[in-house]
Amino acid sequence: MSADSSLLDPNARLRMPELRKYIPLSEQRIRQLVAMGKLAPPERIGMRAVAWKVGDVQAFLARLARGDAERRA
């Protein structure tokens, strides 16, 4: 599945490298957004792996477009 088509399926999952294609911030800043409650936390998909739901990422981007979320790193 390509990065572009993954945003069409809200049940798909994005690991950090794919997430950063849509939210072009540092890994540390993304984790801060999670800690502040502005971005939904990732789900554990393995012992050492986490991923974000595409639906949660879409909701964050929609809030960002409306000005309800963090705009700058």
C-alpha cells in the first residue's frame, strides 16, 4: 500500500516514518503533541512497534486545517 492510498482507509496504520510524511515534524515534536493530547496516541502493534490509526491522523489534520491544533513545531 502506498503512503497516498493509506490515508483513504481510516483503519490502516501508519508507523512513524509514514506518519512524518503527513505531519512533517520531528519525532520528538510528534511525541509532544501526543503528550499534550493534540494527537491521538499510537497503538502497540508488536513488542517494539507502534502505529497511528489513519483515522486519528485524518482527524488531527482536519483540526489543524481549522486552526484547532498545533500549527508549528
